[in-house]
Amino acid sequence: MSENNGSRPSVVIVGGGFAGINAAKALDDVADVTLVDPSDTFLHNLASWRALVAPEWLDRIFLPYDRLLRHGRFVRDRAVDVDGAAVTLASGERLESDYIVLATGSSYPFPAKTDEPDVTVARAKFLDAHHALREAGSALVVGAGPAGLELAGEIKTSFPEKQVTLVDMADDILPGPFDQELREELRRQLDKLSVQLVLGSPLRSLPDAPAATATPVTVTTEAGEELSADIWFRAFGVVPATSFLTGSLAAARDPQGFLRVDDHLRVAGHENVFAVGDIADADRSTAAVASTQAKLLAANLRARITGEGEVTAYETMPPAIAVPLGPEGGAGQFPGVDGVVGPETIAEVKGRAMLMDAYGELFDVEPAV
């Protein structure tokens, strides 16, 4: 049944990451959408590692929120509290709404992500990190998940003369529900790039020096192996951004800080408050999952608003991943595709353009040359 009584219902979306922007864009023509984020610019962080080694990408990966919506509005502010009917901002403004979508995402170590809301300062930090890396003879990457693998590949393809060491406490690379054949292919390519893998023993401690700065570091594994580098990067540590929630919404968090949601992505105990992307416990924390959840939620809200179409439940996505190792390398695993997806496909799907074309189109921004 339609919930449209002649006026457009209001939707406040808190957070302008991959989930937030996709939900806002999909609902812009049927609801009064307000998108809230403390920065005025979306960071296309899928290409952050590429911008680290090739800073001309900085002209592409920052996309202004004021280009996203045709009908709705963008509010640059930080949410400090949310209840079932309204969002309270740091400025004191209270945004009452028919529907609230929480899409605040997660924090992750720089330069994969940045918490710097000023785009000029953020760009400068990227450039400082690039110059530090360029001058370094060796780099240590801590964490052999997808981010660490991509970073190691980016460094070696842009600076093949540099020594790159990838370390992880796990016995193998790429944790998660992926075929072992994929790990073996990625290891083969990393070996061809001369990336040194040190696996199976945790570090006794992380380096004292800040990551992504020109400071030599030395670390030791519990097995006693000493590793030295001119610069290091932290490639682990996803933290869901839910600490601002209070009351019943805070009570909906699990011990790791993720919000418990039902199969329609409603936050536990709240009929019209939804959580999508990295903060929801519905699936893995990836940009693809965030975008898929946002589009499904938008379709469901559209059906409720217009009375057209069916409301459908979210189903956990099958294991899927694309891991570029530079613009032309990498491997992946796709649903419905037997075996490992090779570097030619990964380069075409992700590695060369890093999905910038699709998100430039979303923001109605001409692709940078």
C-alpha cells in the first residue's frame, strides 16, 4: 500500500560513503532527501592506494557532495545523536524525518581512508605520504588482507626498485571465504613482483613511528625475525562508526560495534530506522556490499512510498572479490564463474579505472584525463 499522501516523505541519510550516496541518489526523485556528512567531498577510497603512488589521481577521487542530488539537499555537519524520529547534529539542528538511514561506514588507517573533513588538508596529507614513499628505499605493509595486497601491488608496479615486505600473523594471505586457488594465484603474482611475504607470526609490537611517514622502522615477529623499512603502512583495522549512537540505537550494537539489523536492514527495535554498509551486521564490510544494500533499501523505500513494486529481503552476497595488483595485475573470484578470474579481467573491471567512471557519472562529474 502506498504511503504517499500527496507530499513527499522525508529521508535523512547519515553518512556519505558508498552506501549513503547510492541510497540518496536512488531516492532523490521520490522523497525529500537530506544527506548529512562532516566533509563536503566524497572520497572514492577504492582508489586511495592508486592516489598514493600516482598523485595525479587526487584530481579524480574527491567528488563534491553538492553535485550528487538534483532535488534533495546536502548538509555538512556531524550527527551526534539519533532517535527513532530525528537526527541531532553538532550544530544543534534537529532533522525530523519519516525514514532515517544510518550509513556512517567505518574508519580505517590512512591513506586507505582519511577522517580529515577538509579536502585541501586531505589532499596535502596524501601528497606528503606520496613524497615519503617515493623517497623510501623499502616499505613494510602490515596486514595481508585485500587492502595490504593491493597496496603492495601498487607500490611494486609504480616503484619496482623498492623492497616491499608484507607481514601478517595469519598463515596465509587474504582471509575470508575464498578459494585457495585464488590465494595461490595472488601469491604467484606477488612473487613475480618480488614482494616478500612474512606470514604466520604476529609482530611483538607495531612500529612506534606514525604510519605513512618518512621514518625508518624496525619490528620483530614473535618468531624472532627482524624486519626493517624506511616507511610502513597499516593495512588492517576496520572500526564501524557507531560510537555516536545513544539509547536504544546504542543498545542495538553488537560487541564489535556493528548494528544488528533484520533482513530488511531495519535496526533492531526500530521500524523506520535502517542501517546499511559497514556499520550493519548483515554482511561483510566492502564497498560492493554497501552499494548493493543501499540500492535494495532504496528500492524497498520507493515501493513503500509509491505503492509500486515489492519489498524484498536482503540476502547475504556470495563470496566475491577483485584484488588488483597494480593497473594490469591481480586476481579475483566472482559468483557463477568457475576458477580464478585472471589479471586481464581484473584490470578491465577494476584495476585500470578503479571504478572511477561509474562514480564520476553518479556525481555528474566529467572524468579527469
